[in-house]
Amino acid sequence: MTNDNPRTVIAQGTFDLLHPGHVHYLEEAATMGDELYVIVARKSNVDHKEAPICSASQRRDVVDALEVVDEAILGHEEDIFAPIERIDPDVIALGHDQHHDGGAIEDELARRGIDCVVERASGCESAREDELLSTRLIIDQILERRGQP
């Protein structure tokens, strides 16, 4: 039996140097509904941390290759809510450590007439002592092991 009204979830992020923390977030987001769309931030929208290393299209393609993701798309360069309006999700899943204010997002969604809930995913626990769960930690390790230029 097919679901005529699938519950649609949007996850979003930079997803630079994909790591187990990203996978955990997307797997948990997928459990919040039937279809998972992932909005991959463009470099111009990343202003809360260092700019991504990989291009937006490469990051989108890597995220899109994950089995739990139904479709990965690039974010809008000027209006981050434009793809959300187009997809019209039931749920927006935020990562446990994303800087977004869930209440402010809900207010903007309501202002735009988008009826969905905002949920925050849980954090990911390291499975091994040497597991790196953030892009920043991966880059720090690379610089430590390979030396800065």
C-alpha cells in the first residue's frame, strides 16, 4: 500500500567533508517522515563559520548519494526559505549543534504560510576514540598531521 500523503522532511547544512555526525543527523531526520530532502548551503550563505572547502555541487552530490536521502538540492543564494516554500515540508529537522533559532524559523515559516514543525536532531556519540564528528576537527587533524603550508 502506498502512502498518498507522504510526510516530507527537510534537513539542511553545509556538509563539507562529510563525516559520521552528518550521517547520524540525516539518518535521524529521515525517521521523522517518509521523504527526506536535504538543502546544501551555498558558500555565499555560510557566514557563521569558515567557508566550505568543497564546492556546493560536490557537497550536494555526496549528500545525494546517501541512501537515506531522497533528494539533495542546492540552497537559494539570496532567500534561504525559497526551497522550503517550493518543497512545502511537514518537518524541518535541525542538527543538534546548528546555530539556527528554531523559534525564529517557525515565525518566518508562519509569516510565509508554511505549516510545518521544527524539530532538533540528537547529537552523535563517538563510536570509537579516533572518530572525528565535525569538519573542524577533521581539518585540525589534517593540519596537525600534514603541517600547515
